[in-house]
Amino acid sequence: MRDVLDFNQDWRFSRDVAFDAAVSWTPAERDLLGFEPTAGDWDGVTWSKAGKCYGPASPDFDDAAWRTVTLPHDWCVEHRPDPGAPIRNGFLPMGVGWYRKVFEAPESWEGRRVFLCFDGVFRNATVFVNGHLVARNESGYIGFDAGIDALLNVGGTNTVTVRVDARTKEGWFYEGCGIYRPVRLVVADPLRIEQDGVFVSADLINGDRPPMALVEVSTEVVNDGDDSADLAVIQRIITPDGVQVAEVRQDTELKAGRRATVRQSIEVSNPQRWSLGEPRLYELATTLVHRDAAVDEVSQPFGLRTAHFDGAKGFFLNGEAVKLKGVCCHQDHAGVGMAIPSGLQVWRLEQLKAMGVNAYRCAHNPPAREVLEACDRLGIVVIDELRAFGVGEEHIGQAERMVRRDRNHPCVIAWSLGNEEMHVQCSPAGARMFAQLKRRLRVLDDTRPFTAAINNGWDTAVGFIEHEDVHGLNYLNQGDLDTLRDIAPDMPVILSEAASAVSTRGVYEDDPALGTVTCYDTHTKPDHPGVRMWPFWGRAAEASWKVVAARPDLAGTFVWTGFDYRGEQSPYVRWPCVGSHFGIMDQCGFPKDVYWYYKAWWSHEPVLHMFPHWDWPEKEGEPVEVWAYSNADEVALTLNGRDLGSRPVPTNGHVSWTVKYEPGELCAVGRWRDGSTSEAVRKTTGPAHAVRLTPVSPRLGLYEDGTRIVNVSVCDADGQTVPHAMHPLRFEVRGDAALIGLGNGDPNDHTPGRPLGNVAVLSAFNGLAQAVLRVGAGAGRRPVELEVSSPGLQTARQTWPFECSETSRVEDRATLP
């Protein structure tokens, strides 16, 4: 049976290693060479012959001076921004990095197949094992495997080395550097199931008889042994309730050195459907049997659901119309950068789900496995997207790996083959390319539609649109969709990218000098001299959603973006600005005010959110715009008990007042037709008094990778967050844990996000900050304590027992100024 081993611990890492290959030649090799090698002859060469590598690729290389890291790892965020670094990488330096890991191969591996499985390395990865070059992978966004069993010292010590050349980018946004997704070691028998080799699809059948699902399974089996083998493939289906409801077996013979695909059909009565509200998952257990013994087994979650797009009526899931309320997201989070731990991936998705998001577009690359696994369980549908569109074997290979890996996820409803390929998307060449790539991929999955996101050519029927099943439009206006309808009246359409509204959390006036943007959702302000305040393609959040909500022929929208991210600075495309302002949430996942606009109109919960804060000592007696996002029927406002009037709430809109500022209490009350009410209060805060810690953890217990997320706020004596607080905060972690990321949501902060130790300093931004810990990654079996302090403020401490359970204790203690 196969073993899947965590291979993320105890890697050694170094940047930009310089070495002289010439000194690696032994006297015997020099005699064989016939001349004395010099550094000039071999400078920078890592590999020349099988089993002969140089520098860090050599198993004899001394890496004692390198530091130890745990994967996933993004070395970019360990540095401060540099004006000489790539602007679109958030001014963070890139370059070349090396990883090395020593491991033991037990004697039980003799005769078995061993694979190194990388989920993502950015980018241009070269892998060596025991001095042998075993794999190269160009793209940073799709995983790859390397078979290494022939090279192992079974019963002894082995060395794997990975060279990462991230000197060039694939995109125009922050992409990080390093082995930023997990690595696994898979040990299997020669007679085995191929990696990502099980594909399950289903037809849901309704008629006179009870409902039934016809499940089709194809299983790729491999015989890497020396003899032909009689084998059986057994499929068992387990319901979401844990009950086995079906089992089938198929016998076959597989000759040595061959592979085959075994196809089986299984009927499931009274199927439990996967849906957005109840994402029920079945399990397919596939067992390979040889000589009455199981030699391999894989378990594959899957869902039973129907999904289709209609040109006039939009998207349907299980026969019910669903307006797609989606976001686009890059893989980047405050502190950790691209190396987002599994638990943090889930937490981010939970914040989106709570906002009312039901759809997620992977921008602009295949996502981490954990993203799709979480979307399966949370009930979020996904547009899965390629990083690079093309028909060369490299492009097709990346696309095939994406489809093979992700095709069993019920959350995936479409494959996106490209984004804004403006040079070919509306050309005859683009039409031919799209058709060729689609043909190749339909061999792997013929159950889902293919789409792409285009950003021009609304008035042409040439190009991608000739072969798309669903047409993706980026940033259309009402007239653009009407023009498209004249050309393709029956084409299903999604707004694959929308809004690009910009704002900075806690800021209510544009300030080009500080590089910040107001949270009032309006694109009507004039440009500041020399600064493009709004992307020319963008629209306000409210204006964009109103277009989508009014068009039944528009299947839905994907707002740019769910979270802020480094790079692609906008609207301030210049130093010292290092991040975007597009997010509905900031880089830490702290909601901006616009979060509550979407929650009001996308979720089914009663919502009332009022802004701004009520701390404006410099504006005494001056007018302040007060907005409320709510799905109530009306909202009433009072200031210090005085009635300021009520406003009816327009559908998909907001209400506002102009209020002369005076300190005190601003109170909004929302009223619904059913008689229910809700209240939102903004009080003038007192001086900063204490640091407060709030642990937040994903509710979905999908992973236990030791990730702990702690939100930090600077509060007054009444426990209110002080909205302008920018206090320096000192973080210290003690015990069996590592401080792996710090952030504050400021898109212009230059503090390195990933500390190189367990003590670091970061300032709060508008009252908030965040720490990310990996519990179980420190020295010894000791309880974990996080302490956050600031001069003159009460210190806060958070503790976890060694068992890393969710049980924790928060303690506040006074610290003398």
C-alpha cells in the first residue's frame, strides 16, 4: 500500500550561492579530463554527467551555514522593499535560492517506487537527488512529480537539492520566490494507481423511478514491475453519512511496463446532492488488488450535482438558478506572502463565505490544492484558471496537469484557459489555439465548460468566442453587453472581472502623499494632479453590482479582488507604494467598509454597517459624510440622542447623511418590514490604553497544520479600537512555535513580513495588526505564548497548551511606560 509522507520539515535554505565547480573534481577525474579545470571553465555549472553535480547540488556540499526552514516558504517577504527591485513584485527582491534536505530511506523501500511531489515552486525549479538531476519545472503555479527510487541509497542517507531561479516573473503582480506550497513523498508498489489517475463523474437521473446517480469512474493503473500481473480494481462509494452504498470489481491483466485505464459504472440510489448551502461529499475508495492482497488504495472525495450555463438565464446548480457572487483572488497574505499555510487558506475562504461569496475565480493561475478542498466543503463554486495560454507542449503540459489534478472537485464549474490575452483573444489565430487546447483537455474532462476572460473585442465574433462554452468579460459597461448580444445572443456570459474599486482600510480622504485612498465608494472624484486616482477600467462597487443584478443573462460577477495583495500598485504606481488597494479586505483579511456593502446584498443575513469612525478632533463643527450599508428597509440616524432623520434603503444601494461633527455617540438603527431592528454605534474613543489579542481560527476543521492566527488591536480603556492608532508593537513568541508572519493591512508598509526569529516589531495600522504562528515548530515540548506589547500600553498575552488545541487563554497585564 502507498505511504504519503509529509516532506516539509528540516530544509536548509540559502540565497544566491556562489560556488566554484572546478574544486569539486577529484584527482582521478582530473586525470580523466586531461587538463586542469579552472573556475572559468566550470563557473556556475551544477550538472554535467549522471551522478556528478557541483556546488549545492552535490551531496557532499557543506550547508552547515545555511538556515533551517519549514515549507511552505516564500523568501521575498523576509526582505524590505527596495526601489531597485521589480515594481510589480511590490519592490521586493527576487533572485536565485537553494533548498537542501537530508533524509533516510528505510530498507522497506527496496523495490518500491518513490516520488517527490511538489505542489508549487516559484519558479524555474531544478531538482537533484544524490548528485543526479531528476526534474526541471518552469511554471511556478502547477505542481510536478519526480520519480527518485532508482537514485536512492536504500537503508542509508540521501540528499535532495532544489534550485529555484525566480529572477523572472510570470505575471504582473506579486509572485513571491521559493517552495511556497507543500511537498510530499509518495512511496508505492510497482503495481499501483497513477498519480491523479482516478476520475469520477456522475449523471443525476430523475424519472418515474426513485432518483438515481450513475457514477462513472476511470482509473489509470501502472505496472512498473518485471512480470505481467492479474489485478482487480475495486470501487467502493461511501455516503456523506459514512455508509457504504455500492461496491464494484473489475478484473484485468496488465503486462510488465504497461499502463491501462479501467472504466467502471456504479449506480447510487437517492443521491445526496452537493450544493452551496449543503455541500455534501461522497467518498470513492479505489483499491488495487493483486493475488488477493491490496497493493494500492486512494480515497477521492466527490460530489453529486448538476451545473450548466444558459445564455438567457445565467447559471444553474442542480436545476436552480444561482447568480454567481464571486471574487478574484491572488495567493498572497500579509506576513507569509505566497507561502500561505493550509489553515490560513481555509480561514480566508471562510471570511469570503461569510460576506456572501458563492464563487471564486483563481486569478490568474491554478490554486493551491487546499483552496479547492476547502471550497468543496464550504460550498463555493470555482473558475479554475491557467497561468499561461498557449499550444506549445509546455503550455499544454501545464494545462493537462491542472485538469488532471482538479477534475474531481465538485466546486470546479469551468476551466478558464486564459486571462486578457489581448494579442490573440479576438483573432483567427486565437480561435485556432483555443480550439486546439480545448480538444486536448476534453480528453481528460468532457464534463465542464471552457471559458476565458477577455478585456476587449466586445463587437467581434472572431477569436476565443468561436470555441468558448462560456464567454468571460472583464470590466464591461451596459452597452458592451448589449453589443455582444447582437453578435452572440445565446452565448452564456460571466463578468469574469469587475469593479476594481480601490480603498484603504480606515481611511476617508484621498491622500496621494501617504499613498492612501478613501473608503467612500465613489469614482466621481477628479484625478489628483499627476496621479491616476482610479483605474481607467474600474467602477465603484455599487455601480458594478447594480449592472450585474439587473441582467438575468449575466450569470454573475467576479469582483477584483477579495483581498489586497502586494504588487500591481494602484492607484499609486510608484515608490514607496508596495501594494494594491483593490481588496474588499486588506492583506490581513480585515474587512474594509465595502465588505459590508457586499454582505448586505449578497448574503441572507440582516446587515447594518455605518462609517466612518467618530474620531475627528480636527473637524469640530465641520461636515462629515456618514454612510450606512444595510439591507434594512430604512435606517435612522441620531447623534448624541438628536434625531438626524431616517432614509429608505434603495435596493443594492446605500444611505447617507451629512453631519456636523461633534464628539460623542453616533447611532444608526435599521428597521425591517417584519419588525426586526439592528443597531450600529460609533463612539468617540479615548486615548490608547491597551493591546488586545483575538485568536481567530478556521471553523472548518479540514487541516491541523499548527497555524494560529491572532488579530491585534489597540484599544481605549473601554475596549474600543482606536481608529487612528499607529503604535509600534513588539511581538514575542515563546515555546514550541514559530512566528511566521506579521502584517497590519497597510499597503505602503515596508516592514519585512516574515520575521527571521520569534521577536519582531511592527506598527499597528489604523488600530489593527495580525500575527500568524506555526504551533509545534519551536524548540522542545513547551506551551506556546504570544506576547504583544507597546510602550505605555497594557501588554497582552495569548497562550496555547503544547497539544495545540483550540483551548487558549488570554491575559492582559499592565506595562509601565
